[in-house]
Amino acid sequence: MAITRRGAFKASLLGGVGAAAAATTLPSSAWADTASAAPAARDAKEALRLLKAGNKRWYRHASRHPHESRARRAQLVEGQNPFAVILGCADSRVPPELVFDQGLGDLFTIRSAGQVLDGSVLGSLTYAVEHLHTPLLVVMGHQSCGAVDAAVEAHRTGELPHGHVGGLVGEILEVVESTPDDGEDFLDDCVRANARHIAERLREDDELGGFVSDGSLEVVAARYDLESSRVSWL
């Protein structure tokens, strides 16, 4: 039977394997160390509960580092079933798997500076929702975001950075310019506004919006605090 290019692409992203890999087996005892791991989320409410519980472990310095075993790795050779999509900043201080104390196969993570959307980001998000059926999409900004800070600076000076960075900053500038500069921490107000803005854009997206409308996807905004290690939900 012929395989279409689209079918082959989907199979590769889903973690499809050849006959040799598929034939690999492990004794039942090898799976024992995954028994205590949290089950996959059935809906957005459960997915959010798992993320909140994981972040609590993280900020209490009680991380379990789940789903890193040999058995888990072997299990994931045949496919993936992440329970949430995280669109986060590329900043090295905010890796979602650590922030939410999750392991291999738990989160479908896309990261770009300032969570800026472009074609590849939107395509990745849509793939996770459409083909992996993830019920929750989190847009997570963070304290002291450099990309948002650069947009604040551009707003105040009227000058964009040169080159690719300037293009990225320009995507955030609209949010900065629409955020009232009357609080104690304008940068953080912009970080929160940017996360909310991106979440709203995703809810209204031509493709993702359909999943939101039929109730199969929930999109939420969040902010990670570098000082406390806590995630707040916006």
C-alpha cells in the first residue's frame, strides 16, 4: 500500500518506528518503576491539575523527575501522548519540564523568545492539538523576560534593534504600546499582558479556534516567577 507524503510525515512525528524497533520487548518487571507516575490527563482540567501539582513540587524543592526510566524511554519509542502543550520563552531559566516537574513524553514544548508566534510555532502548536489531541495549551511568560524588556526599551526610545532581533521585538511592541505605563513594574505588566495577548490570539486562530469552540482545547496564560519558582495563572 502506498504511503502519502503527509502520512509519512505524520508517522514520523508520532514516533513511528521500523519493524526492528517495534519488536523490542522488555520483561514486565521493567515497567514497575512507572507504576506510581501520574496517569495521562483526560481533559484540560486534569492536565492543569497535573501542572499545578508539578510546579508545587518544583518550588518546594521536592521534584520527583518522573518518566526518565529505561522503561519509559522504551515505551515512547512507539509513540507519544503528551497531556499538555507549553508555549514558553526560550530563556534558559524556564524549562517547562523542570518548572512543572514532568518527564519524557508528558509535555509537548515549543519555545521562542517572548513566546512570539510565527508560522513554525503555529504549525507546531496545531500539530500537537490536531494529531496528539492535547486538551490544554499553556502560554507561559516569565519574570524579567529579555524579549519583552527589549520591546519596552524600543517603546521608550522609538528605536528597534537591528536584524532578526528587531523583527522579534516588533512582534511584542504592539502589546507594550497598549499596556498602561502607570504601575510599579511596567516590564512585568507587559510580560503578563503579552502572555494574555498570545493566548487570546491562539483562541481566535483560524485552525486552533475550532478546537476551542468545540471544547476539546483550553488555552490559558501563565507567568513564571524566577524568584519564587512559582507559576501564576493569569
